[in-house]
Amino acid sequence: MGNPKGVKRDSEQFAQLERRRIQAAKLFDQGVSQAEVARQVGVHRQSVSRWHRVWRDHGTRSLKKAGRAGRKPRLTDENFRQLERALKAFKFALENKVTIGLGSDVGVFAHGTNYRELEWMVRGGMTPVQALLAATAVNAKIVRMGDKVGSIRSGMFADLIAVAGDPTANIQALREVSFVMKDGVVYKKHSASD
């Protein structure tokens, strides 16, 4: 299934690969092993291993998009080892009651994927509620803007998101944002086509 440099996939090959990637994501979601996914999807085990890393670190939606436009997974094995080291330091800080906010205490993530840091905070020992507070009220306190942001009440900036699930029970619910409002202006609203 490799793509030699300089060789473009034709649209049918690309569509077939996309279908296989989507099928693999669904199987990963069901807890199917990599070997079994490779067998059922009909691709080489190395491809499935690479897809599994993307799925593990970025979720099903990212796995479906990973091959588009020649993009490669962003999180390499070395990056993963660096995150593991950062997670160890994070756990130490948490155990020692250090004030922790969202924004680099676990690792640095690409713009628009900050939810991944929250997931790592939970992996590191915070409850989902503690991680959500770190991203909101604690960050507001750290940057001395607690009178403007960090909570929902009268007189505050109206910067809100909504998700389909309950992030206080499962932090991964933050991966699927259905509504975004900044300073009272709605930028994204769930619709029937979403």
C-alpha cells in the first residue's frame, strides 16, 4: 500500500485507501487488535500499526484524515517518548500540589488540538473535572483575568463551547465540538448536516 515518491494515487486507489482507513478506525473503536484489523481490512501490518498510532493519539476523525494530501501522522515515536517524560514531570508536579493550567504542562500540541493536553492531564492523574478547571478557571487565575474569563456568569466574556458528550465523565468528549461562541458571537453551531 506504499506510495513511492513522485507517484500520485489515482482517485479509485485513494478512495479504496480511505475506505480501509475508515474501516480500521471503526475496528480500533471496537477494541480489535492490530493483527486482526490488518487481516480484516486487507492491508500490511505496518500500515495498520501506523494508523493505530494516529488513532491512539488523535482519535478516529484524525485517522480518517491522516492520508489526505500526503500528510503523515504528527506524533512520532520520539514525540511520544518526549510526552511520556513530560507526563512523568506532570505527575510529580500534581503530587506536589503545583498549580497547573492548560498550555504546556504536559506537552505542546498543535493549534486546535489543545483537547489532547487535557487527555494527557487525565492520563497523568487529574480527574476530568480537574483538567477542565485547569483549562478554564485556573488558567484565568494564572493570567490574572479571573474577572473576565474562566467561568460562566454575568459580566464575563461569553466564550463558550458545547460538546455532545459529558467531558466531566469522559474527557475525550472534547474531541467533538459542536458549538463555539466567542465574546457572544456564534462561530460554529451544530446543524443537521454535521
